[in-house]
Amino acid sequence: MNKTFCLLTMMIITSIGYGQTAEQFFKRGREKDSLKDHVNAVACYAMAAELDPNNLNYCLMLALSKELISDYSGAIEACTKCLLIDPKFDVIYYLRADAKKELQDYRGAIADLTKSIQFNPKESKLYYERGRAKAFINDDSGAVADYTIAIQLKPTEATYYYWRGNIRNGKKDYLRAISDYTKAIQIDPYYTEAYRNRGAAKINLGQLNEGCLDWSKAGELGDTEIYQFINDYCN
């Protein structure tokens, strides 16, 4: 990646000429992004950031574009440089956390999301994402706590109930898992996975008929794999 990136940078310099300003490189990067040419966009943003290292917009777009090409280590490096410019830029912490999660650095992601929450404590998605990261390190109680805060902040988001239900289902807390899946389905009646998992929770409680009905609904919504479970448990 580094050799390719350096080559692209040199090619861009050659193609658009020496003496270009940071703003010109930045605009060229935006053009490349609009064409979904994110690899060349990264090279342009890198030149803009090198020429004007204190410009937060250049740094941010470099980080975003690196994440778009799955250069997560590069995205983390760019985000870290952005935070040297503005340590209170909460979006950068969120972006860096996302890149860390892709590299399975869940504890690092949790730290960045916690920092972002300090600057933006009313944003439900931050708690949800931190809950997801906590679930990956088997901090189930911490995950449930974060999902619960996310629900309190945005009670109309079906995904939050669904993932809290998954944690509870995994802990064999089937009644509360069913309650969460039911809420998710009330918000989004086409939530296939919620029907599937609610059905499993009901069957684990001995509610075979009700569970099979949920599985049947999941099948109607496109979950073709569920029919094998229906054949095994419901017929």
C-alpha cells in the first residue's frame, strides 16, 4: 500500500504539475471522490495536507478517503494528525474508532468513542457503537448499558432494541430478549433478523408454536435458511 501510494502521489504531481497549491490538490481530490476514484483522491488529499498541515478539512478528507479504500491503519494515522490540530473534534474520534474496530482493536475503539461521547453526550449512535465494541470483548453488561442509553436517547431506533435483545438472548435472559425483539418489530415490521431471533428465544422458553410462527414470518421476509430450522423443530 505504501509503495503504491507513493507512486500515485508522484503520478499526480506529474500529471497536474508542480507548484500547485494545497487548495488545488484538495479540489482535485474532491473531483476524484465524486468519480468514486478514492485511491487517487487519497493521494491528492495527502498532498494538500502536506502543503498545509494545519488545515483540518484536508486532514479530515484524507482520513475519510483512506477508510473508503480500507486503509484503516492509514485512516488512524490521519485521524491522529487531525486531533493534533483540534483535540476537541468529536467526529474524528468517531472516525478513528470505526477504523480501529475494523482492525479488531475494540478497546481502542471504546476509548475513542468514550472521548467522542464526552463532547457529544446526546448522540445515541455513539453509545450504540460503543456497545457493539464492548460486545466484541464480551463486556455484556457494559454493552447492555450502552444500548439502554442509546434507546433512552432515541427510542424509535429498532436496531438498538435488536442488539440489546441479542445480548440478553445470549445470556439466556429470554423474556427480556423477546421484549426487545418485539419492540424492534413494532418499530420495523420487516425486521427479518428480529423475527428469527425472537422465534429462537420463544422456542428456548418452550413456546414452540409461537416461535415457529416467528420463524415462518422470517422466511416470508426472505430468510431462506430458516426453513431448515422449521423442518427440524416445527414439523
